[in-house]
Amino acid sequence: MDRFIEGLQPDLQARLKHKDFPSLKKLIDKAELIALAIEEAQTRNRIHAVYAARETTANSELARVVEALDRLNEKVEKKAATHQEEVERNLELMRKQLAQKQVQFYIPNQSFVTQPGAFKRATVFCDFHNTWGTHTEANCWVKQQMP
């Protein structure tokens, strides 16, 4: 049995060396079980290492995205604050302008604003154009120009 134990891997030797087994078959069975358990633990460690490596790269990429979003958020907040200040300034200026006394202009002679009666024309319907205007079908210049 000692020869069998010496031929095993060092980590198996340490686990089986100081134990008593009734037969070589039980020693072999126990060695196989322990070897499987060690192999499973190593596989589990490798899997965890792979996931941890993926997670750290994903976390670093995620950290860069979060940092970029934070910078963008700061810029947006700064723009919003600047815009809000500008709106408040403009609103205050408008309030000041509304509070001032309104200037009214007095035009003593408003006759130049309205047309004299000679230039006023009544609207009449032109059947040729099918619209309201200043001429009728009888004195429609466009109709007279047609052959």
C-alpha cells in the first residue's frame, strides 16, 4: 500500500498517507474519490477565475460608461442652470418694462391715415374670375384681352 500511495500525486499522498485502510481496494476507491473531489475543486476554481476576469473587464467598461454619463449629466445640469438664469433675467427685464409708464402717441390730424372717398371702391363679383374684386365681368380687362 505504501508503494501505491507513493505513486500518487502529492496532494493525494498527504490526504491518504496517515490513514489505515483494511484493503488495497478500499484505498484505491478512496484515492479515486479524493482525486475526483480535488479535480472538481480545481475546475470550480478555474470557472470562478474566468467569471471573475469577465466581471472585472465588464466592471471597468461599465465604470467608464458611468463616468461618461456623469460628465454628460454635469454638462446638462450646468446648461440647465445657465438657461434658467437667463430665463429669470429676461423675465425680470420684461417685468421692469411692463412696470414702466406706457408712452402713447397723439396724432392730431388723422386724415392722412384714411383714404379719401374717391379712391374707395366697393367689391363686386367677377364671373370670369369667379372671385370678388374691383371689377365685374363686363369691364374685366383679362377677358377683353382674350381672342
